[in-house]
Amino acid sequence: MGTALVYHEDMTAARLLWDDPECEIECPERLTTALERLQQRGLEQRCLRLAAREASEAELGLVHSPEYVALLQGTQALGTGELQTLSGQYDAVYFHPSTFHCARLAAGAALQLVDAVLAGAVRNGLALVRPPGHHSQRAAANGFCVFNNVAIAAKHAQRQHGLHRVLIVDWDVHHGQGIQHIFEDDPSVLYFSWHRYEHGRFWPYLRESDADAVGQGPGLGFTVNLPWNQVLAPHHEAPAQSPSPSPRSPLPHKPRASCHDHPQSPGPRGGDPAVLPGRASTDAPWPQVGMGNADYVAAFLHVLLPVAFEFNPELVLVSAGFDSAIGDPEGQMQATPECFAHLTQLLQVLAGGRVCAVLEGGYHLESLSQSVCMMVQALLGDPAPPLSGPMVPHGSALESIQSVRVAQAPHWVSLQQQGVAPVLSPSPCSPEGRPSPLLLPGGPEFKAAATQDVAALSSLLDQLRLNPTPPVRTAVALTAPDAALALPSDVLCEEGSAAQEETQAWARPHEALAQDRALTALGKVLYLLDRILDGQVSSGVAVTPASAAAATLDVAIRCGLSHGAQRLLCLAVGQLDRPPDLTDDGFQPDLVLVALGPGHGLRDPQAALLAALLRGPAGGRVLALVDEESTPQLAVVLARVLHGEAAPNLGPFSMASPEDVQALMQLRGQLEPRWKMLQVASEAGGPGSG
Ligand code: X5A
Ligand code: ZN
């Protein structure tokens, strides 16, 4: 099942006819540039193209008053002066004679997308539209928005398709107060929005955008607001002279996270200078500002996903504004375009992968276009390029995350369960992103461009444009022959095996690998591993005999590290001895090994979720080892998910046992000082962090 791209050229017709610095950024080129990039990358051609239709009056009436729709209809005949006068009655809005037509197409495009997904014609899709919608209200245009495209689509999904639970994820940098108001007392629509807030000093300056606005009446807990408060540097000093380019400089100059106050602290690699990255000499010498990749991913992991799994949506609508990306004049944020591939990938673990994205804001044409490409790539099932840069959330982001979790905890058990591990004293931070031969796109320019520096930004975006992710065809090699029948046709069924001498050499130290059967399986594992590290295939699945599971994993780890992986994330479930030389290393790995050993006890949907989540950290390079006593279906399920298909829905939320919660809390407590992405509270001491 594919990905729909809904568009209509007519939506480029509306444009600003007079001088208005606030509104001029919402221009037709937003759509044309994004579409051009999609075509240049061959992404548009891989989608099911749908021409947008106009929403009917009745459909607009799902959200808007008849009088408001009639007023808009009347604007088609107005002259420029009259349009300007009418526009002045709203906040940050301009009308054009074609606005009514465009806005009906924008709403219609969202409806068509929902229809295509819910009819099963496609798995997911994106509607490229303007005007945007999330600020518009029942009887008012606002913030460039005329009709509330996503709100209309949500109501339509309920009325026409009988859905009971719709999740709206609004990652635009502005608060979609229009959507919030429409659904604030409605428990059937969960609205999540993060937004630049600055304690109320950022547009639209509303008290109800704060974290303590959680919905009303039966809708209590179904509005989730995550305000970003510290977006601009407290004091914006002029940049000092360029720091000297020192490849041995162990840690960045950015005074953002407390761990940077301890440049001597060894990283998780034990401070070995050979594995610490050389910092790019172009690193910003002034305080880094704006939320970035780490903040966005942390928000998803610690706020959105726990709540969303508990809500168990049947459909995910995304208010996909890209003014939250680097370079955008409105947002001033730092998240790079690849981040949106990761966010999209994370959303696809919900609702059986039924994700409908509708464009909202996004005003830096190149950043917008790249981010749109990344999202479409992820919707198509391609692996996401690894995120670079330090995965350390800002202190202010952690404060925000903490305050939403506190505000929402009364309404969501999953937030109560996770609790807040005690925050320990300052400690070494997770490894810097570093260039790796395996990672593309990557390299020092990437981190350099994580500043608002214009030259660095355009170099980052050029790099993405000129060196897109190599077309590694996602392929899965499978060693269980009988399961092959159930695989998608473009999944590779690998018959190959590593050379016998090589296999024997790796097996020698392990008694468990002496048997022929174990040796044969190992040969296939080693072959798959090499193909993954060579970039010939993206991921692989192999079945291992129960008695050899632990030894095979041990060899796979050693072999992976000796054949080019610098960092390896290993996830072992079931009865598997932990190899002795394995440290807790692993963020930003370039290979993921997941071993489901004897007695792993995972059901297919759980294993699928695990595999889907593990596609993120290493650019999709995952090798899964599955115990032979698992259901034959399990290997197929893993292969499908690693190939880019959606993980099956987990089903209704069930609480973890108290023992499991206890064990998790304890582990988090141990790991949190070292792995900053686990933090859910600011070290400075937010509410409840003591
Ligand atoms: C959809 C969107 C922003 C309006 C900003 C007004 N609207 N200053 O991004
Ligand atoms: Zn916006």
C-alpha cells in the first residue's frame, strides 16, 4: 500500500496584493518549490497523485458557520481595497479573489486524503495545500488560515467513516488554537501541539496555549500543549572571533546543557580521544538558541507517544507545519529536515500506520521543501537519514516536557507510570554526532549548520539537495525459506553465506557454534551483516537455533564492530547472555542488532513495534536475529516492518505490571545520568524534580 500526494495547482493562485510584511511570507512559491523538490528527488513519482477537489458547503459546515462560509464566498467578487479592509478585521490574514477557491481546495484535499487512507487505497499521504488551516475558527480567519482543513478532516473521518478516536499532531511552530477550540471538550479527538510560546510573548499570545490548558469537561486531558519557552538566547552577544579549529577539542562550546560545563568528563566511550569527534571549527560561539532535533524527539518519546499509545487512535492527522524547522523566519528553531523523517516514522507506529499529513506553515522555501521531502520519504517507508548533532535536549525543553507531563499526569496512566526518575548530579553527556563513513548525509558541515548562520544553513540545505540519501533499496534478507512466500515481492530472499573458513574462525571460541546447524545459521548471519555494512541491503532477518542464540549474537556484535560499525546498538530480549565486553554504548549507532532469543515471549505486534522503533537510530541498518522456536510468522512480520511497512496496531492500552514498571524505573535511574535523551525533567529543578 502506497502513499498519496494530494495537490492542485489552483492553490498557487492566491497571493498578497498589497504591502504587509507580516503576511508576505505566505506565498505561492511555498507550494511550487516543495513540489519541484519532490519531483527532483523522484519522490512525487513514487506517490499516488490525487488532484484536490473542493470541499462542499456541507463539509465546510462540519466546522464553520454558514454565515462565515457565505462571507468567504462573497470575497470572490471584491476589489483589492475591499479585500484589504476585510482582511484587516482578522489577525494576520489576507484575502485574494481566489482565496475562497484555494481554501475550498485545501479543505477538500485533506478530505480526499482521509478518504483514500480510510478506503485502504493508500496507507498514508500528504496534502500539499494553502492556505493553511490550524488557526482558523468557526467564524473567523486567523494567521493565514481560512478554513480549518485538519479539523474538518477529523470531523469527516468521524461522520463519514465512523471513527471513534482521531489523533491530531500539530508540529507547526505556532499553536493551532483553532483546532484546540474546536475540539476542547471532545474526548474523541486528541490534539497535541508544540509551539513557540516564550511565556506568552509569541504570536498568537494566548494564555490557553500553555501546558496547563488540557481541555474541558469530557475533553479533559485530550488537549496536550507543549510550549517552548526559551527560543531566543537570553543575551544575544556578538559572536567572538572564530574558535580555533582543533580536531582534538573534545566538546562543543555551546553552553546549553550542563554537561558541557565539564569538558573533561569522558563520554560513554570512556573518553578515548580516537572516538571523540572533531568539532567543526564553524561551531557557533554564541549561545545556541531554538529547539532542535533532540528536543523534538524527546517531546515525542516522553509526551506524545505515551499518551498516544494509551489513546490508541484509529487515524493520525498531522498539522504538518515546517516553520518548526531550521532557517524558518517565524520559528527560529534548529531542527534539521531529517528530523521530520524521524517524527513521521515515529507516528507510523500508531493507528496501523494510517497517517494523513496536511501542510500548515513553513516559510523558508528551501528548508520547507527539504523537510517535506523527508516526510514523504518516511511515509513511503524509506529509512530515515540518521540525526546528527548532540542528542542533548535543552534545559528549557526539559522544563516544558516536565510541565506537560505534570499537567497531563492526572489524565494518562502512562505518564504516571513512567514517573520521574531522580535527577542526578551533572555528568558526562551522550556522544556528539560524528561523521562516520556509513552515515549519509553527514559530516562536519551538518553540525556547523545547526546555527542560524545563513551560510552554514544554505550549505546544509545544499548538501541535502545535492547529496540526497543514497537510493539504498530497502531490502530484507531472510534465511527461513518457508516464510519467504509471505514476503513482499521486492524483499530479497538471501541464499548467500559467508566463506566457510571465515565462519569457522568466528565460531571457534564458542562451543555452542560447533554443531553444523549452528554454523550454517552463523554463515548466513555473517553474510547478512556484511551486506548491511556494505550498504547493499538495508536490513536483514535471520533465524538462529536456540542453543546457539547467545553465541551468534556475540559473534554478530564482534563482527559488526570489526567490519566497519563504529557504534552498535544491541537489543537483546529473552535468554541471552550479555557479552562481557559490551558497554552501555549506543546512541547514534551505525548498526542496530536486535536479538529475540529463546523465551523472548514477544507477540508479533510487539516485536513489530520494536523493529519499527529500531529503524530510527542507524539509518535503518538493522539486523534481527530470531529464535527458531518463535512462530514462523514472526520473521515475516519483522521483515515487513524493516522493509518499511507499518507495524500492526498494538491494540488497546494495557498497563505494565508493577514489577515491570519497577524494573524500568530502576534502569532509567541508572542510565539517565549518562543518556540525556532519557531525561524528562530539567536538572535545574522543574516542578517535581526534587
Ligand atoms: C499557519 C501559520 C502563522 C501566522 C503568523 C502570524 N500561521 N504572525 O504558520
Ligand atoms: Zn505556523
